[in-house]
Amino acid sequence: MKLTKLILCAACVLGVAVSGLAQDTSAKQDLKDAGKDTQHAAKKTARATKKGAKKTADKTKEVAGATADKTKDVADATVDGTKKAAKATTHATKKAVKKTEDLVK
């Protein structure tokens, strides 16, 4: 009987010890898993940020090109308008000078 109690007691102590080890390993594994999850999330965030930055750069480049084209078009139109205005002013000035000369004679 004493031997049975001794074996039963030893089994209980051994079971508690193994159970404690299993919990310790589980906690370590949980920490490792949490670290891996954090690393994975950081990598996904970095990839998404890189992709977003590239899209933004591409669109900025596209819009800058379009803006430059429109600016050139406006500048050309301004030059043409200025030339036309100068020509009209010259013509009107010559006409006024001629009328003034005719009045003076």
C-alpha cells in the first residue's frame, strides 16, 4: 500500500512538473509567435508604403508634365496675343500720325 501511495505521489509530482514545463514552453512560443507576427506586419506596411509612394511619384510626374505642357501653350498664346496687339498698336499709331500730319498741312 505504501508503495502504491509513493508511486501515485511521484506520478502527481512528475505530472505537475511536466505541466509547468509545458506552460513555460507555451509562453515562449507565444512570444516567438508575437514577434513573427509583428515582423510580418511591419514588412506588409513597408511594402504598402513603398507602393503608395511610387504611385504618388508617378502621378506627380504625370501632372507636372501636363502642367508644363499647358504652361507652354499659355505662354505661346500670350506671345501671339502680344504680337497682334503690338501690330494693331503700330498700325493705329501710324494712322493717327498720318491724320495729324494731314490736319497740320
